[in-house]
Amino acid sequence: MVDTRTIERLRRAPIRTVKTVVVKLGAARLLEEGPLREVSALVADHWRAGERVALVHGHGEGAQVPPGLAPEQATTLVTRGLLNTTLVGRLVRDGLPAIGLAGVDLGLVHGASGAWLDGPRLRRLLDEGLVTVLAPVALDADGRPTPADADDLATAVAKGIGADSLALLGDAPGPARHIEEARARALLERGDLSPDLRARLGTALVALRQGVRDVRLAGLEGLDG
């Protein structure tokens, strides 16, 4: 005779696989109301669909910083202190459980290219339902904060947490389309690409070769010919 508890378990709906998404954003317009609103809406769509969401944003340029700082110190101050907190604040205001982090927090990232990343620890934060917003500031060999390459970091995060998808959006969110390795290589041979799109295609190629299953790019409209 089958135990009634066994029957009850069989009646339950199967556990749905949770998708994990890494979103890489540029930083040129992250202090503007329009792009901030669009980013927040995009993240909300993923999070409310039950997905885990990790954001990586770029570095700010041209912002006013106190005089006397070395260039790397100024970049770190703007990236972690202004851009990250502004983006997190907007997400929280819109009802999302966002947490701002840099690679130095918890020792998550070492090396300017994200050469070592504590993927399991970052994954545990995502498993708690948090939206992690990661500023590209890592620990150098001497344990000091140093600017990290945001594209390399996004790829390292996607690989390190076993993400299902990596979306490379540029400076403003827009429709992101799946791209295969052969398509990325073919587009990189063209001479009419913007530097930003060329850089994102290069990042996509690296991510695909490192085993990220689904890489998506914004800005591919009109390049099908």
C-alpha cells in the first residue's frame, strides 16, 4: 500500500527551474531619469517573473570629484559612491530588494579583469531573492580597491554563478537579441560598427566561448543584411 504522504508529494506541481540573468549596463546615462526608469522597469520584469537578477554597471566619466585624487581613486569614488548608490536607490524606490556591492565587498572579486570571483557567495545572495548591483571595483594583489573592466566582470559573473543568460545592453536599455558565436564573428568583420557595439560583440564572443549559454545584445537592429 502506498503511503498517503507519497501520494501527496506526487500530486504537487513540479518545482520550476529558476532562471538566472546577468545584465551589463553602461554608465553614461545612469544618472538620467529616463534611463534609470527604463533600467528599473527591465529589472522588475525579470524579478517579478521569479528570475534571479544580477546587474553589473560600467564606470562614470566626467563627474565632479574632490581635487587631489589619483585617477583610479576618482573612478572608484564615482563608480561605487555615486553610480552604484543611485541605481540601487532607484530600484529600491520601485519596490525591488536591491543591494549595492563592489568587488571589494566580501572579497567577491580579485583582479582588474575579474580573474577570481566568489561565484558561490554571490549566488547565495541571489538565492535570497536579492537583486545584486555590482560596481566594477575589485581588489588588487595588495588588497587595495582598483577599477575593474566592467565587460570582463560581467562575463566572469555570468560564468561564476552559472547564469542562464547574459544581456549586454550598452548605455541605455533596449531590446536585446540572442546571438550565436558565428554571428558575432561575422559582425566583427564589418567596418561600419560603432566602437560601443564592437566592444560588446567582443565581450559576447568571449562569454560564448567561456560557456555562457545565452548571450543577448542590444543594438543589433538594422544589421541583418
